[in-house]
Amino acid sequence: MTIALDKILTISARDWCEMHGKSLTDYEARGVHIDALDPDEQVLKYFVQKVPVEAEVVVAFQQVYSGRHVNSRYLASGTALIPRIPEGSYMHRGEEKFQNLPKEGEKDTQ
């Protein structure tokens, strides 16, 4: 699954976190970059495919075009904000969420 286009923003990470009442320390920041020779609309398509699936949002997005018709370059970059998993949580230990489902015969409290 890829990130929705409305989650790719030009706003800074600090401003985004402030708007959403979150701290930068709640997230791991991971750079996302592409360099292509394809038309503009393809650049965003390729960029979205490079965003980690765990990303909540991409901030500081920039897209640059350079050159003329032949040998043109299309560059795009941004910062994917990936929620940090709290120390001690079952996800932190590498277990999948579905592994915490009730065993057969147990009552589902969710």
C-alpha cells in the first residue's frame, strides 16, 4: 500500500508536529529521494512508491525540474515521518499485531 497524495506535504516536520500536537521525538525521520528522466506526473508516482509503508506523512516535499526536453532531470525529495514504537510494546519486540488475538476459547476483549 502506498501513501495517499494528500499526505505528501511541503510543510516542515516541526510545523506538522505542532499542528497535530505531537513531538518530533515521536517519529523516526527517513529521507525519500528519486532522480528520474520521466515526465513530471511519473515523478510523483515513483516517489510515492519509495515512501516507507509505515510512514504517517511525508513533509518538506520538493520537486525540481532541470534541463531542456532532451536529458531533462526530475528530482523529488521529502522526509517520511514514521511513528516510533514505544519501548516494551509487542510491536517493539518484532511481534505482529495479530499474534495478540485471543486464543481459541478465550474471550475477545477488543
